[in-house]
Amino acid sequence: MNTFRLRFGIEVTIRPIGPDDGPRLQCAYNRLSPESKYRRFLAAKPHLTSADTRYLVQVDGRDHVALVATPTHDPTRFVGVGRFVRQNEDPELAELAIVVADEFQEEGLGTELVARLARTATDVGVRRFRGTMLAENRAAHRLVRRAAAGATRERPKGYIHEIEIELAA
């Protein structure tokens, strides 16, 4: 576990997600605005199913890694989740996904989650992240680009963009 101080002063603890975190993950998801839910899944998804939740908390720490952020004063409340999932067809590439609670956005938490995920990814042989996001989601575009240590490739696909970045060796 590690702590990180947000711009507005609240300290959060960042730790790996665990298989018993399902109820906390569902609660955190239910507190997100419809816009944040849509931006995370690129589709209307009012609730996480039990199958979704199982998949999201049962990670192996190598090919599927997820970190959660909780306010230090309330460790039962998730305010951010970041993950990467290694791609079978290219083991040096992982899909990146980040979601931050609405009231904690623009405070540096997403950037910190991506940085920690990037360090873990390079430790397990991942060399590139790919983020898939809405074309109009400029904050997500900036977040992914800030993590790039090398080349950045962007593929517009209508209202969805894929950004692939090289991570530091």
C-alpha cells in the first residue's frame, strides 16, 4: 500500500484490488455519474453485473493488474480504479482503463494511477499501453499522452479514438 496526496489535500491509499473488493467496486460504480460510466465503458451501463464484478476483481497481477484508490480516512470507499489487461495477440501491449470518482477528477489521481500501472507493466514485460476513449474526452487523451515515454499513435474510429503509447523501458 502507498499513499498519495491529491491537489486539494486529501490523502488516498493506492493498493492492488482483491477478490473480496466486489461490493466496494459495485458501490463505487453506482456513485459515478451516468457520464463517467459512459466514458469508462463507451456505452450505457447503469450497473455492473455480478459477472462484470467478478472479472474486474479477479486479477492475476501479471496479465491483468488493477489498483484501487481509497481516501486514507475511509478505506472502504473506492474513489479511483486503474487497470491494464495484457493482449493475448501481442504480449507487449496492454489495454489501459481508468475511472475516477466524479468529485476526485482533475486532482492528479488518474495520472498517479497510470504512472503506477506503467511501472508495474514494464516490470512484467508490457511495453505499450492502448487506451480506447471517446474522441471528445480531452482529459482522457491528456492523461494517456502524459504517460508516454516514447512514440504515441492515435487511431480515430469515428466518435472513439485509440491511443497507443510506448512506456519507459
